[in-house]
Amino acid sequence: MAFSRRVFLGAGAGVLAQAQSVAPSDRITVGMIATGSRSHELLEAIKKVDGTEIVGVCDAYTGRVQRAIERTSSRAKDYGSYERILDDPAIDAVTVGTPDHWHKQMVVEALEAGKDVYCEKPLTYTIDEGLKIAAVAEKTGRIVQVGSQSISGNLMKELREWVQSGKLGQVTMIRAAYNRNSPGGSWLYPIPPDASPETVNWEAFLGPAPAHEFDLERFFRWRCYREYSGGIATDLFVHLCTTVHFVMGAQMAAEVMAMGDIYRWTENRNVPDTLNALLRYREGFTVNLSSTFNSRADDGYQFQVLGTEGAAVVKGRDLEFYPDPGTDNNAWIVAGWPSHLEAEYYRTPAGAAELRRSSAPEEEVYTGDGPSPTVAHFQDFFSAIRNRGATVEDAWVGHYAASCAHLINAAAESGETQRWDFEKHRQA
Ligand SMILES: NC(=O)c1ccc[n+]([C@@H]2O[C@H](COP(=O)([O-])OP(=O)(O)OC[C@H]3O[C@@H](n4cnc5c(N)ncnc54)[C@H](O)[C@@H]3O)[C@@H](O)[C@H]2O)c1
């Protein structure tokens, strides 16, 4: 169907944030715990936020430390280990960008050392870890921001506004997916040619994970292994769950079912390459999540919020609104009636309304501008540090989103529906 497009631009929140520059003495000093692939993106985002400075880094592979220091024009120093970063009272805040099995220990130790913490998603490796982190965050009064950055972008803020204002009508279903069809998309990343026991600190990588002999595949492709990761659920669905909770104003799924398997990428992997999950929310809607590494359907990404008045569909940097007035079209039914009854039908209010149906409802397109979601997420984090205020994705928010992922894995692994206990904030 051909739509006319009305285009709206985002409000440009970044301009406001840039304007409030801070005195150099007020700068927030940052230590980066791990400088892996994602952390290099975090580093570049932090550099875009005024009044911050990356002063220290550490990583279990030397090549990544070198590159991170290069990116700071040699202003950051190699601290050698996360413990040394935490020991330095000159560091105000840390980022945690290690594999998932390390997050809880590092976040808890950082909070107890008096640091404010930006931890990459998923906040946790198990549900109970989230309760511990939230308790320590509350006890220490430190700031936590969890790294599902999309909710800080203007696109998802606009989507939330559409949902909360009633523009979409009653929302009863959300469909979302991440699809890929390549080795890298399936987490089989290239391994740097200089990786060896000399450049890779295997024991530091393992940390709280089960003992295992030196293995570069596990080190660089840790997402493929359940010992360090929750696979698709914690790597990808956690972003979708964070966004669902944000736009719907929902805390947590009440009930979860899931099915997954390894169909294609069978070598060196013990987590599914295909996963489907259903989540039921107390607020009166369901969520349908899926991911496959065996087809890049929907250009790799789907996020659709389906309401009785219209659907919101995220496409790249656009948020599209498809009005859905729910008008009947019973022409094919009444065409089988006696002709005079068919003619009479179109004189009734319902029939007349069908004739008045607009031929082409207007699609609206909102294009998010402003800073990248990661930069905006850091702006939120650093302004919470200055004001001792709230972040958009604090420990509880991170706990709930990660817990959805953990329930999905438990459901897929057991074949049984998983339920949430809203009083204990853990699985029932
Ligand atoms: N928000 C997003 O969009 C996004 C995107 C990608 C990754 N992530 C998250 O970021 C985290 C890291 O993912 P990645 O893609 O950067 O993985 P990565 O393998 O590239 O980086 C992880 C790094 O942690 C280091 N490391 C492991 N143990 C360490 C220790 N004890 N001390 C110091 N460094 C240690 C490794 O050497 C490695 O460089 C994960 O939690 C992942 O889910 C988030």
C-alpha cells in the first residue's frame, strides 16, 4: 500500500547536554575495566561527554590495552588489573565491559570501593546476582547505569511517548527479533594473530568461571559458551526486554516460555543459534521474541508495537506509525446477499462508514536525531553522578531485564514455563 510520509525530527537533546560545560576541576575520572570490542565504543562515547576523562584501563589481552591507550592519546594508564583501578581513590567511576560471568563480582567490588559504575548488559549471569548488586547499590548509595543504551536514544523515547499517550490504542502484543546469517553474526569473531599465553591472561579471564585449559576460542568467542554467557537471551533479548519495559512502563514479565536449539553453528558452541520466547506481562500484553543466526530476515532487526489504533515499527533510525482505525471492509460478504439488501447495507451507519473509509491512511515517520544512544546513555550516567540522581537503567532495571533473559534460558533448557515472584524479585 502506498503511504504518504509525514516526517518528524527528534528534539536534539544532545545540543542541550553539550551546552552545560563543566570546569576542568569538576571533571569525572573514569577507569575502564576491560577494553574489549564494546569498551572501545564506550571509550569513544565517553570522549564525547564534556567534563570526563579516562585515566585508567585494564584488560586481559595486551593488544586491547594498547589500542585503548592509543585512543586516549596516551592520557590513560594501564593499571594491569581491575583491583588496581578500584584501589585508586583518584578514580570516580568505572566501566565494566568484561564477559558476563565477571559482571557481578566487579560491580559489587566497585560499588564497595566507592565507585559509580557503568556496567555493560546483561547486568548479571544469574538472577540472584541482581539482588546482590541492587542491595549493594542501595547500601553504598553509588550510581549504577546498565548498558542497554537504546532507551536513552530519542527513537525509543518517542516510542514510549506514543505508547504512553495512547496514540497506539490498547497495546496487547510486541514482536521483536534479532536475525543474523554470518560467522561474525554468530559470534565466531576473528582472533588476533598475536594472541598467545604471553599476550592473553587466561586466569584473569576465567575468574569465577569453572577451571578450563587455555583456549583462545573461549577467550575471544566467549558468547558461544554457557560458562561465560547466557547466549542469545542475555546477549540480544536483554536489549529487547529493556526496551519493552521502558516503552510499556512495565517492571518485569510474569510468565515466560521458550524453545531453542543449535541447528547450524554446531562446532565449538553450547548455546542455541535459534531461540524463540514468549513473555506474558501483568499489564495486559504479551511479547514475542525471536532470534536466528541462520537467516537475516527483517534486515536483521524487528521491533513492532501493535495497538488497537495503530502499529509502531522501528526501521533503522526511523520509527514508523501505521494508523489502524479498525474499519471494517465487508464488501465481499454483502456481495453475496440479494442485490437490494447489499444496497441497503451501505445505507446503514456501519455500511456507510465502510464507503467513507480513507483509501490511504497516512503513515508518520519519526527520525531520531541527537547524540548516539550510547553517548546519551553516558550523558545520563554522568549527570546522575554530578546530581547524585537516578539513572534511566539502574541496578533494578538491569536486574529485571537480565532476569527475563535468565527465565528464557531456564524455560528453554527445562521445557517448562517459568514464573516471576514480584515480592521476592526472583523466579517463583
Ligand atoms: N550495549 C551493547 O550494545 C553491547 C554490544 C556489545 C557487547 N556488549 C557487552 O559488553 C561486554 C563485553 O563484550 P565485548 O563484545 O566487548 O567482548 P570482548 O570479548 O570483545 O571484550 C571483553 C574483554 O574483557 C576482557 N577481560 C576478561 N576478563 C577480564 C579481567 N578479569 N580483567 C580485565 N579484562 C578482562 C577480555 O580480555 C576482553 O578484552 C559484554 O557484557 C557484552 O554483552 C554490549
